[in-house]
Amino acid sequence: MLRLSFAALLPCILTSVSAQGLTEGSLEKHVDSLALDFSFGPVQASYWTRYPHHRRTPFAVSPDGSAAYLAYLDASQTDVHVQQVDPKTFAAVGSAVTVTGAKEAGGLVAHDDGFALLTNEALPSRTSDAPADGTPVPVLYRYTDGQQSWKTYLGGPGVHEDFGLVASPDLNGDLVFSEEAGLYGAYFVVTAYTGGAAGHFGDSIQYVGKDGSLQDIRGASSTWGCSHNTGIAFEAADAAPFASICAEDQGAIWLNTQTQSMNGVKISNENTTNGGSGEPMGGMGGSYSGLARLAGTDSYVFAWVSRGAKDLTVNDWLGDGFTHSINRTNGRNVAIAQLTNKSTLDGEQATSQVGAADGDSQVNWITQGTADNSNAHVAAFNSESVLVTWEEIAEPQCDFVAMGCRGAFTGAYYQLVTNGKKVGEPVRAMDTFVAGDMVTMSEGRVCWPYVAMDWDLSQPVPYGGSKTRTTKMSFACMNLDGGASQGGQPSPKPTTSAASSPAEATDALSTTAVPRAADVPETSSPVAPINLEATSTAITPVESANSPEADEPTTSSTTPSVTSAPDSTETAAPVETSPSQADPHRPCGGRPRRRARRFSAPKPSL
């Protein structure tokens, strides 16, 4: 009798699953499995709109698969804690390591003997040439067996002084490591406080050796890139430069591996405003798990959200090769782009032809409809298949140009994509979200952290921040073989609620299941998406140049006109000035809103 080993059958099993897609049984949940040593605030406000975002919890697994680590910001918003986690049970192993004074959990790499953490922190008082007002600077830590091995500043005094000194009020970036290259790579947002770019905001790519030495690699290291940066996707490669993508507020998303700037290969045209481009990589706290390397290959997959683009016009500020566009849809849809290698798109790049009516014909859409989709992420199962995830508002209210939307949360979605094509229908969940890095585990599952809570996207986070706190972390995994591994469980009632009293401008939501907008007949939708061209109630952020304290958006009281047409058009862009020091609004990357000033960008390569 012929007997086949499981290893021999595995490719057949995976091929069958890949042909059918994921099922509810593919989603494995470990609810409240990790007890945290310190309290954590899982909700943060987005830039300008203050709509709720998940506060990122970086997650990483060691190369040998024996240890995992989770990083989280203390609820006080000072100190980052790094907890070792059992990669099978997702329970705590030992006590957390605290990086005192750290202000953001900005990226995490796991090693067999410890971890590396990207964060930002204020310099000691009386430090020469430090940024004003205790503004934090970027720093990389390496811990071995629970003890600090080294610490390397990536900005501030003594770092790339010829260009000018930079700080990072918010990193909004990521950290990766390549064993082949022997390098850490960090991509993050900066603001210059000396030199020719002082007062402007851009981004920086820095490389650090295994010994903690800061490297200056020609054609890879960058002190200034996309300005203003509105999103980052970053992944390791076998040699520097690593694969990098940036979004900016001038009209595009760039594959900038070879340029480290706001040019190179144009992935997408985007409708933008000063400081915003629709949060394509998740906005504040969202620049992680946006670019995944396919296992055993040099290929990558990038995921983002977009309103599409039409009617391209010249960007007078930057000149030839740069364009503006108008939104094709009111809500955002999920898209992916495939890379044959770290610097080459598989397919056509986005057009830069002024006058083009169609600015998004090259886009590979994962969703197409009137819903608003956000928080898109991607992780690789193997050399061909990836998991693409996002969150949905079926009936969105999109009040702000080039920002996010609000409305009842109608589910997180998990879609299998193989060789660039959707396989089956997405799995929908109301109690499981992506709130930290999606990691491919040693046995092939894709796992990520989240907080079990009622998730509300209908109202802004109140001034002063969300009051939601938790000392529990949950984990979820998606299995390509179609079945959850032992230890997974159905989700009970959430133990953490984002709800607070109405007097606090709550984070509350209804958890009633609502079908995806694409699955609902047009006649069944009582509220159609608002077309910003057809309504005078669109809230546009406006700041007076004569009144730096003026910071609140203005709202018209005119009755809205509602249209069911999915197409949308531009509205007036906001004017930037410096806000009040007390104002919690910050652009992606933490830059204060200013008048339209930016450091000059090189011309794109066409």
C-alpha cells in the first residue's frame, strides 16, 4: 500500500486551500492571552480629524522561531515596554524590559538572543545642540538577554551635521533587519531644526551595523526624502538599499528604493492636501506591514488604500513630472502592487501625463465599491500567496479632503491573494483587528496582536486623548491550511471597551453586523456616500495665517446635498500655520501645520 508523508501532501493541501480561499475556520484567536505588566492605551487620534486609530504594538519573532516579542507604549505615553511572548500560546515569558523615557514604539526586530527597538526620546537636559522644548530624537536600542547592548542615535546632535540636525516628534515609520546585509534599516519621519531645511518636515532612512555603528551608505542612507511624508512602507533586502515606499502630500506614492526621495517609480496618483493624502498607509501609527517580501524570492507586495485618481493637472509647485489629481471615489478602496524586486514594479507605473482623464488604470484593486476602507496591511504566507487585511465603514461620512472617514465600523476583512489575484471571498470579523505587525511564523501562520474591544470609527477621539486602558493583549493568526491550530478559540465578549460617557465625546460603537457595501444592493442603502463636490457641509481644515491659535475646522450649517454617485472631486485645500502649543493635532510624522513651505524635491524620473 502506497503511503504519502504529510510533507509530501502539504503542497497539495496548500494548493487546494489557495484555490478555495480562506474560511472562518482559518482565523485563530488567542483572546487576552498576554497579561501586560503595565497599562496600555490602545486608541490614538489621527491627524487633524482625530478619528480613532489603533495605537501600534510592534510584534516580531526570532529567526529560530523560539521567541516572540511585543513592544507597547505605556499608558502615560512615556516609556516603552518590550515583553517576550511564547509564540505558541502567546502568553508572557518573564517580565517586560522597560526603555525609560521612550515616547513611541516605532519598530521591533527579534533576534535569537534578544531584540532591537526603534523609538524616540528627549535628550538629557543641557545637551548641546538639542532640539527645543524636549522634542524627541530617533534612537535605536539593542538588547541582549534582557540587557542593553548598545544605543545609537539616528538624529539629533552629531548625526549628519552637514545637512542639518533633525528630530522626530513622531516616528510613524518602521525598523527592519537583514542578516545577509548585516544591517538594520530604519525609515521614519523627521523635522529639521538647523540647516537649510530648518522648519520643514521630511523623512530619513538610516542604516546601523550589528555592532551599533551608524552607517552612511551612498545610494541608500538618506537624511531627507519625501516632504511632507504621509506614509511609509519598508522591508529588508539582501543588500542596501532596502525596499522603500513613501506617500507624500504633493500627489503620489513612490517606490523610492533607488532614490530615497519623492521620485523614482510612481506607484499611484493620489488626491492630496497640505499634510494629507488620504492616509494610504494608515496615517498616524499606521506605517507597518504595508510591504511584504514573498518567501524565498526577491519579490514584494505592497498594500494601501486609495480614492483613485482622475483628471490630472500639473503641479505648479514642483513642476514637470509632478501632477495633481481628483478623487475617483468618495470612500477609499484597497489596492495592491507587486514588485518583481525591491526597485521594480511588476507592471506599468502610474501616469504623469498632464490632462489624462484616467490616473489609476494601472491599479490592482482588492475592493471596489462605495464603502470606506482603511488600515490596510499585508503579510506573506509563502512565495506566492499573501494575506491582505483592512477595516470597513459601509456607509462612510468623509468630511475632510484627503483625510480619513467616520461611520459605523462594519468589519475587518482578511483576503487571500495569490500571484496578484484574489482567491475566494474575504473572511469578515467584528471582534478581531490588525493593531500591530503581521508576522509570518515559523510554521507558516500569519499572526498579529490586537486588543479585544468594541471598535468604534464613528466619532473623533476626545481632546486629551482616549481614556480606554487595558492590561491584556490578544493575538490572532490566519492559517493557510484552512484550520486553526490548537490553542485558538472563539472570541468571547471583549474585555476592553473603547466606550466612554457621551460627555467625553465617546469612542463608542455599535457592533451590529452590517454586510459589506459591495454586497448590498443600491436600493437597500438608506444613506448614500456624500459627494464633496455636491455638498456644502464638507468640513475643511482652515487655519488663519494671522491667528496661529486658530486651529479648529470650520463647518458650514448649510443643508447637505447627497448623491449616490461614487465619484468625488477636490475641495479647497487647507492653509497651514503653526498651531497652538496646546493643540494635540499633529500631521503624520508629528509636524505642526505650516504654510505651504517644503524643502525642494528632485525631479521625478519618468
